[in-house]
Amino acid sequence: MVQVTLVCVDVKSGSVNVVDIDTEKLVGHLQQAIAEVLKYSGKASDLQLFLAKKANGAWLSSPSEDVKKLKKGVKTALIKALTKEDQELQAEDPLEDVLIGMDPPSARQIHVLVVV
């Protein structure tokens, strides 16, 4: 059992939230955890989740211009590319499979983009 801390950003509002979750859980569990943190009144399964990883496989860096703009509610070309429908994480996928090959999540990074 490996617990990770994932930094999530609501793409619409730019709000940042943190979720601690076991990598043996499914993406659906992550949706539920994020819905709780956001106090989202809809179904957790309606939240669309996307990995915040660049083409080179690196996590988005918090001090980057893309993230600074995202926190102000502005979607840059990179954020739009990362949140394309074909990039959406599927509820039935294990988190450990989704995170395979990625550097372990750490501070000053964004890990999940959330579309409400």
C-alpha cells in the first residue's frame, strides 16, 4: 500500500486542492475524494480527471506560466491539450497503472486537472 499526495486544480475556477490516496485504489476512488474536497453536489463520476503531465512525461511545475494562468482561470494551449477528451482518466483504471512510469508526485507540482 503506497499513499500519494496529489495536487489537483479545477480547470474552470483555478482552485487548488490536495488529496491523499492509496495507489492501489481506482481512478473512481480519486473522483470521490476530489468531489468531497470540492464539496461537489453532483455525482463524483461526472468529474473529468486528466493527468497534468507534459509530453516529456514530467509533471506540471507550480511556478510555470501555464499553472499561474490556470490558477487565474485562464486555459493555455498546453492545458487545453492536456484536457482533451481522449486523455481523460477512466474510473475503472487502477491509479498505480495510471501513474506508472511517472516520477513520484512531490511538492511544487500539479498532478491532476479536474473538469467539473
